Amino acid sequence: MEVFTSIHSLKNFLSVQRLQNKSIGLIPTMGALHEGHISLIQTASFQNDITVCSIFVNPTQFNNPEDLAKYPRTLEEDCAMLESAGCSAVFAPTVDEMYPEPTMLTMNFGLLETVMEGASRPGHFNGVGIVVSKLFNIVQPHKAYFGQKDLQQVTVVKRLVADLSFNLELIVCPTVRENDGLAMSSRNRRLNDAERAHAPIIYKILLDAKEKILGGNDIEETKEAVQREFLVLAGFELDYFEVVNIRTLQSIHTIGSTATTALCIATFLGSVRLIDNIVF
């Protein structure tokens, strides 16, 4: 496995691979890898000749400097995991390498970024759009892989690919969960033991809400019930719980056809912000 810190050296490496007609898969990450990331690597390795994993904690998508400072950085451990998983190349640039000058570009994804994560984290998807565009242009992958856990990010990136005509296929892979149902996330390692023990209730609440809605309960009443439930859960502070159309991310009042409805949640557990979703 090769490790690159400069754009120039990575491009040179990939140019050689293209001359040999090798297919390239890209998995953009911010590091602090877990089995969810590794599942993306394994899928990409199966579907492509060359698998590139980027590890870059992108400052332009953080609206909270404290959150950026606390984001775990574990490059050595990450590289060991990637090599074991069959990754071909790691791209781990510095901030100066990715942003030699402050970017002046602004991306606006319309209604897709006015709800949920966009409403709670102003400017977040502008930063996501810019860094993902840079990675797509640098790597020029045939396929790019994202996890469903970040459903809103996936929807925004789909719009990015369509609007800017990136010549790649976007592959969305299922959320990978711990045995107790907690969605795997780099932020989970910031939970203390007591918080980690309580965290699986997030997924349980999602499943219960899904069953209520499928059973005929009113969506607004179900949302209110979830909000009340979090009011009495020690250590939790609900940011949002929404029932949305997966294409538009706008709130809905009745469920649609199969695989068009998503339940999306974000909550603080202590000081750690966790997100999850299920689609049905």
C-alpha cells in the first residue's frame, strides 16, 4: 500500500494505473476509521483494480472550532487497518496541501441543505461539496463509495455529481452497526463507558418509530412522541428527528412507496453529537 501526502505524487501514481487500464475506486474519509469504513474499502477493492482512501479532516465543513479540534486523528492506526483490508493507496494531505489559499468558492445545494444537518450546521455542506469536488478532480475515480449513515451527505453528493457532470458512479453502501445496533461512527470513540452503554437506544427509537408509522400512526404524532421520549432520557439532547423523502429530504406527512421514506435523527449524548437514519 502506498501513502501519499501530496496531490502531485498521487496524480502521478494514478496516471500510471490508468495507462494500464485499471479501474479506480475512491473512499473519502476523515480518518478515525472503523469497520464501517473498512466495509467500504472491501467493497471498492472487490469492484476495482485500485482502491484509494483519502484521510483528511476537512476544516471547511466544521462550523464549530471545538468540534474540529476534538475530531480524532489516528493516521498510523488507520493505515494499518487499510493495508489489512487491501487498500491500494492512502491520500493523507495537510490542510495547506488541500487549501494553499483560502477557497473563495461557495456552493449552495438549495433545499437539500436547509434542513437537518444543514439547519444545525450552517455552511457544512458548502465545505463538503468543495472538498468532495477537489477529491473527485484529484483522483478521478471510476466509482466513489459512501455510507448510508450520512444520508443527507449522500443526497448532496448525488446532486453534486449530477450538476457538475462528474464522470463517476456513486455507490451507497448500507450502514454498518455494532452488535447492539449503534451505527458505527468515528465519534463513538469519544463516548465514555456510560454513554456508550446508553447509545444503542437511538437505533431502538428509530425502529420503534418506523413500526408505529407502518402500523398507521400519524407521522406528526410519532415525531412528537419521539421528542417527548428524549426529554426524559438522561444524558441526551435531541437536535432533530425528521421523517423525510429520501430524494428531496423534505418532511412528509404520509409515507410513499418502498425505500422512499427515511427517519433521520441527530442527538447529543453528553458532548458527542451522533446521527443515524433508517430507510423504508
